[in-house]
Amino acid sequence: MNDVADGSNPQSGQRHRDLAAGRWRELSLCGQMGHVGSEVSRALNWRTRNPKIAEGAIERALELLDLTLADPRHLRRPARMREIARAREVLLDFLVGENRYGSTGASLQRYFDAFAHAAARGK
């Protein structure tokens, strides 16, 4: 995996240039996390069938989480920042770590799907 997985700055290998250029900050937190969830879903679906595709989805999910963490709207909300950072930590732990948190693909999917559903309802 590239530098995104180790927590360093994703700017060097950025895949979501248009989002990073400002569009990402137009989305609500639920919209942002819902998009992350799409990449998480992709990673989970391809994990065993094609690890290369899954790895790309993991990198994109981490990049989106990093963009979310860099969003100035969230910087003023410490609890929100902790939640986003913890989601990143748990995701990495499950996908490439030792799964110390005991996560499952289904639990991660439920977590991120809740944001996508809230975004669809306009929350």
C-alpha cells in the first residue's frame, strides 16, 4: 500500500483531486462519510476476489477520511474529529491490521451506511 495507509499526507497520490479542490467541503459530514462508505463497501466486496481492486478502494477511503479530517468545519468540533479519526483507525485495523477492535465487514458497512442514509434524507 502507498503512503496513505500509514497515515501520512495523501496529497502526493491524490485520486480525488476535484473533491480536494473544494467540492468535498460542500458536502455535509454525512455526505462525506457516506462517500467513504462507498469505498469501504468496494474494498469489502473485492477483498477476496481481487485484492488489487480492494487495495485501491482502501486507499481512496483513507484519502476521503483524510479530506474529512482536514475540513475546517470539523476542526472546531473536537468530538467530531475524534469520531472521524477513530473511524479511520478502526477501518485500518480491520482491513490491514490485527483487528484488535473485533470489527466485521458487516459492522463497518452498517456504520458507514447510516451516514449515507442520513445524507440521503438531507441530514
